[in-house]
Amino acid sequence: MEYEEVLHEKYFKGKTNLIVSSFGMASFIEDTPKMLRTFYEWLKPGGKLILSFYNKSSILLNLEPNWRDTSLSAHLDIDTNTLRVELTKDSVFQIYCKPFDGHIKDDILKIFEIEKILTFTITLAFLPNDLLKNEQARKLFLHIDKQISDNKEFAYGHYVMVVAKKKHNLSPNRYKNVLNVIKSMNIEYELIKHDMVFTIDDVIKQVDDIVGNKIKTLIIRNIETKSRYVIVLPHNRKLNIRSFAKFLEEKKHNLRLAMEKNISELGFDIGGIPPFGYEENNNIRFYIDQALLESENEYSFIGVGINTETLKLKTKDFLQIVKNYQIINVQ
């Protein structure tokens, strides 16, 4: 799947109800975001995804009792992301293996809705096999593992199973609102279609050969007042949250970068956040970085609301659209 073309892929893109990756197979794919994008494209809206990973928090990696069963053939090294498999003394090999952790969970949440995370096995994974030959002992420890697997506090199993769902399509207004603004001002534009993107770096890879402003849009939320702030800036500039909080006369610890859930509520994809086209009743204030006003590039590239297309338009037209945004220095 990672290095070769999948046969007949075009026939099941967008038509698949369920994808199952068992026996820790999701850990063997080096490019996790690419794997997830592929599965996203295959699934129908509402389709389910069951992913199995090796677990970075496995108790086997943190507990080494001298009575641990040594017959286990596979041993995970989280420092090198490898799985050492010893079938016999003369048959030993290593496989790339990236265990499940918070970063992978965040990657999944960018495009899927996680319904459940299970972890297993725990006690059965390190008890001697000879002990488990006893039926009473096996039933007891299996019962314990079943109880622990449903407890979110004890994510110590050797494997992690993630059950996720492809969200149903968001409101088409997310896309139309942006285009309606442009059309209402009789502005010429071009939509560049590309693979699914999640970050401004992904976008740049798609349009890097075209000279122009690569513009990113950040959404900051105030967790206390529920206010939201849209900041439009060049891709190579970073927002200084401390300075921005001081400018707003807000407490820095109340300001958070909007997460996938917050962006979805506005009707947009991560990787496609637009600088305009928002509903008027969303309690949002808009800001633009001074650096964009000083740009001499003829064209600008912006998000259009979905993460499979990027909008190209003339910089002078873009600045006309956002002329009422408050000007700030993001750094």
C-alpha cells in the first residue's frame, strides 16, 4: 500500500463502508498522514475505520520482571521505531514499526471522528505461557484484561485499536461562502485542485512552483469569553501569542489555537481555512499582518474552505476584500 499502486483503487474510492487494519499493521506504515488520507478517500461519508497499532505505552516496554515469558517473538524498540522479530535463532529480522502515541491520535482526529480507543492485552502479554495453560488462570487473567481494555485510565496494552468514522460532508456553504464573496466583487480567480492537505507546508508543496504569496489563516479562540479571532498572515511568519494577547488586552493563557473540532463547527477543513467567507453571527474579529500589505507579489494563494483546493487571485483583489481587517504586526 505504501510503495505500490493499489489495484482497482478507482473502483472503491468513496464507496467503501469499512476498512480494517489488523495485527498492528498501521504501525508498519511510515507516512501515517498519507495512509489516513488514502483511507479517507476510500471511505464513504459515515464509513468506519478500524486501525491496529503497537502501543508506545505498552506495559511490556516499561516493566521487565525476571519472570517475564521469553518466548515472545516480537520485541518493539521505541527509540528506533523497529520491531525485532525472532522466529528462530537463525531467522531474525527487523521491521519499521511506529507505535501509537498522542501525535498519531492527533493525525487521526484531523480528518476522522474517533469513536473508541481500546488497548489489549496487558496481563496476558507478559505472563509465562506455561501458567496460561491452566484453564482457571487463563480465564481469570482474560477477565482482568477485558475489564482493563475498557478503562481509559489504563492504556497499557501491547496493542491499540482505534475505531474511527469518516464524517458526513459538511455544509456546502463552507465552499460557496468564499466564492460568493469573490463573485459579488467580479474578481477573477482560479481554483487549483490537489491532494488533501492539512498544513500550510502541504499547500506550498502543491503550489511552490508559482510565484506569489502563500497565505495562511489562523483561528484563535478565547476559552473564557468564547470569542474567536481570525489572523491572516504570510506562510513564513509566526504569530506571537504573547504579543497578540497584550494587543487584545486578554490573558495569554486564555488564548488557544482552534482545534479541528472548532474549525469544523465553522464549516471548514483543516488545511483549507479561508481568510473570509464566514457567517456573520459567529462572533469573530478579523486581523491581517502588516507584511501582507507590503507584498509586491502579483498573486496570492489562500484557503477556500476545503483541503483539496487552493484559491489563486490577484493580491490587489485579495487586499480589497480584506480592507476592513484590523492591521497588526504578528511578530
